[in-house]
Amino acid sequence: MADPTLADLYDLIRTLAATTERRFDEHDAKLELRFAEQDAKLEQRFAEQGAKFEQRFAEQDAKFEQRFAEQDAKLEQRFAEQDAKLEQRFAEQGATLEQRFAEQDATLEQRFAEQDATLEQRFAEQDAKLEQRFAEQDAKLEQRFAQQDAKLEQRFAQQDAKFELRFVGLHALIVTVKEASEIQSARIDRLEHRVDRLEERMVRGFDRVDRRFADVDRRFATVEARLDGIDCAIKELRADVRRGRRRDGPNRGR
């Protein structure tokens, strides 16, 4: 087999350079296609995640609005029922007290009438006895009025205690509603924390993409360095060939 000539070496080097250049172009095209596909997938995923987040936020807002409306309606109904019960009980207590006062007045009027008749009949004969009896009757009446006053005071005190308990119950209901609103606020804070974590994941995903781009850049730099080495080798071969021609002269190989 004959030794390759300088033209054959040039053709071989050109062929290798063209093949290398074509392979690099194909590799660049593949990388560009992969990057475009990755970008499209990332854009689609971000759009899907954004739509899901918007839908979830809308659902949460609707649920919160519905729950607050239900709570308001329940509170309004409970307050109305409590007001109606209080009004009814006040009316019943007032009617009972009026009836009792009327009965007491009728009893006292009857007793006074009887005492007056007795006194008118026995006035001339029994002044001293009447005076004594008036004193005894006055003492009894004072005692009965004192007892009636004590009973009324006790009943009013009991009613005040019941009203205090009812007002305490209403206050506890209001506090319960406030705690429920605080729980809803805590849930919203947790949702915001989840959104922050998703944003952090997105940031980490972008960081991974940046690192991949950096790796590709380093690979391109390595390829360019290799190409520079090949160019230097080709230049050295050309320089060696030229130096060989100059050293051997134009009649070398004849």
C-alpha cells in the first residue's frame, strides 16, 4: 500500500473537520430542540399550577363566604329567639306581678272593710280594744308587707341572676364565633405558607434549569477547547509540512 500523500492528508483532515462540524451542528440542534421542549413543558406546568391555585383560592373564598353567611344567619336567628324569649318572659312576669298586686289589693280592701264595719259597730264600747286591735293589725300588716317585699326582692334577684346567666351565654356564643374566625384566619395563613413553599419549589426548579444551562455552557467550552486544540494541531501540521518543503527543496521525492 502506498504512503498517503499530502493531498490525501489534507482531504482526510478536511473530512474529519467537516464530520466533526456536522456532528456538533446536529448536537446543537438536538440540544436546542430539547431546551425548547423543556421550556414548553415548564411553561405548561406553570400554567397548570397557576390555574389550579386560582381554582383552589376561588373555592376557598366561596366556602369562607358561605360559612360566614351561615354563621351570621344563625347568630341573627339565635339573637331573635333570645329577644323573643326575654320579651315573653318579661311580659309573663309583669302579668303575674300585676295579678298578685291586684289580689293583694282586693284582700286588703276586703279586710279593711271588715275591720271598718267591726270598728263602727263596736266603736263606742271598745275604744281601747279597737286601739289595741288596730295596733295589732298594723303590726301584722307591716310584717306582711315586709314579707311581700322580701319575696319580691328575692324573685327580682332570681330573675336578675337568670338574665345574667343568659347574657353570659350570649357572650360565650360571641366569643365562639370570634374563635371560629381566628381558626379561619389560621387556615388562610397555612394556605399562604403552602403557596410560599410552592414558590420556593419553583425557584429551586429554575435554579436546576440554570445549573443545567451552566453544565451545557461548560460542555460547549470543553468542545470549543478541543476544537481549538484540533486547529492548533492542524496549524502545526501545516507548519511542519511547510518546513519540510523548505528543507527538502522543490525536487523532493523525484
